[in-house]
Amino acid sequence: MNEVLQIHLLDIDNTNDLSILAKKLEMLAEPNAIAFNNWPEYTKQLPVSSFRIARTANELLVLFTTEGIDELRAENTAEQSPVSQDSCIEAFIEPVPGGEYWNFELNSNGALNSSHRKERPAPMRLDAEQLAAIRRLAIKGEKNAWKLLLAIPLEMLGLQNATEGYRLRANFYCTSSRSRNPYYLSWAPITTEKPDFHLPRFFGEAVFA
């Protein structure tokens, strides 16, 4: 089982420039591997993927890095499009254990599919204003490598008043269902017969440090 994920407060003045935030995360936050191959019969390649996580006074920051894939699929460009078909990274956050969870799914175009819900069949999709409030920066590299910085307003998650020691639950994914060679990897392990990320009972623990 994963250790408790530490979400440290970044001491940074300029939070407007996402490229600066990405560099700060790379310097100050430890990488966490997205490496559990829960469904080897469905996963046809094994990307090397990780995320770094921290927070500012106003946002939760997640910097994903993915490399080692044979195709950078990026067909979807619209908000709330099925980006999990593409080369995709995902953050699922349960701000209050046992409460709603939020899914943030993004491809290398920066297109975002996001909802919140208690159960998979009953999503409440984010509207245009909420989507616009979620900042993101996609960086494409060589040989199909790519990075994505995700900045989620703490107020959106109801965490604007959370302080050091606050605990939440989460999982993080690297996936692509429509690539030539699909893959389904997670940070915290999942034990089901078929790929399914919408299972809060398998989320790992995280703490504001």
C-alpha cells in the first residue's frame, strides 16, 4: 500500500505564471510513480508516469510527467470531451473522506473532462465558469513525452480553510483507452476484474503537510 501522500505548502510569491509553478514543483516536490498495472490483460504498454503535488494558499497543484509511450494520442480538443480515449492523465480527489469525489481528466491539448459525484452513474459536470477557473499548462516534449500542470482552486474543493494536518483521499492515473496499445495505470492499487478508476474505496490517503 502507498505511504500517505504529503501535500506541502509552496512558499512562492508569483503564482500567476504556470511555467514558474511547474519548475518550482520539479525542484521542491518529490515524484510519485503512477505504476500499478492493475489489469495486465488490458494494458498493452507500460508508460513511465509520475506526479508531483503541492499547494499554494489558493490552489492544489499537480504536475504530471509521462514518457515511454509509442503514440501521443490527442484527438479531443473540446472541454468535457472523452479525453480518456487519448493519452491522458487523471487526478481523482475526495476532499472529505466518504463524501463526493472530483475527477479531473486531461490530455496533452489541455482539454479537461471534470465532474463531481458520490457514485459513478450520477455525475455533476462542471460548467464553463468552473472549467475556466481550473488552470492548466500542457508541455509536449520529444519522443511522445509530455507534462501537464493542473491548478485546482482550493475553494472549488471546499478546502480553502484546510490547514496543516488535514486529511483527504485521492488517486492518480495514466491511461489511454483508444491508443493503438491501450494502458491503465494507477498510483494506488485497484483490485477489480476490469479497468475502473471511479472507485473511491481504492483511493490512497493524503495529508496537508
